[in-house]
Amino acid sequence: MTTPHHPDALLTDCWTELMQPLGFSARSLWLMLEPDGTPGPLMEIPGLPSSPLGAADVLIPLLSQLADDIGDLGVAFLLTRPGDGLPDSDDLGWGVQLRVASQAAGLRCAGVHLAHDTAVQPLPHRSLRAA
């Protein structure tokens, strides 16, 4: 009997493979488009600030344009940053802003992950609920 994989685990494996070798010099945002539920094209937004304040306001037009161009779209997000350890308050804040922006743009958020110099991990869903 095989154990089914949790969608976060499959996406974690995918991001881990794509980001090898791990090690980042600056904060970036990666978007994986999933028009039909399978991993698709990647887009990188380099040079993100540490603070996520106001990020949703900037991301909503971009994500809305993607939704208009591609149609029924799912998107998975990966934040990359230097360092290691557990997600910090900025990482969690970015997660919230990404969820808010994808919802406002009418996109299905397939997940938000964090990659740093030693690991790739999903950001906890409970920390991503928009207020």
C-alpha cells in the first residue's frame, strides 16, 4: 500500500529540485504558473525588499494581468532569501501578502514556500490567513 503525497510535499520536492544548488544572495519571489494543475512556466521577481508592507498593492496588477492573459490559473509562490532557519516575521508577512494578492486577482494559490541556504519548506497555512 502506498501513502498518498500531500500537495505541499509534492510542491516542496518540485521547488527543491528547481532551486538546486541552494544558496541565495538576495530575496526574490518565484511564481510557478499552473494553468491546468501541473507545474508550468516560472517567473522570477528579483530584489524584493525584506519588508512585505504594501506588497499586495504591487502584486495585484501583475497577477490580474496574468489571470487575464492565461485564464483559469493557479499559481505557486516561492520566496528565496539568504540565511537559514525557521520562517521569520518578514517571511510570514510575505506569505500573507501573496495570499491576499492572489485572492484579489482571482487566482487559486497552490501554495507558498520559502527557500533559504539550507532548505525549502512550505510556509504554514495558519500564518497565511489574511485578516
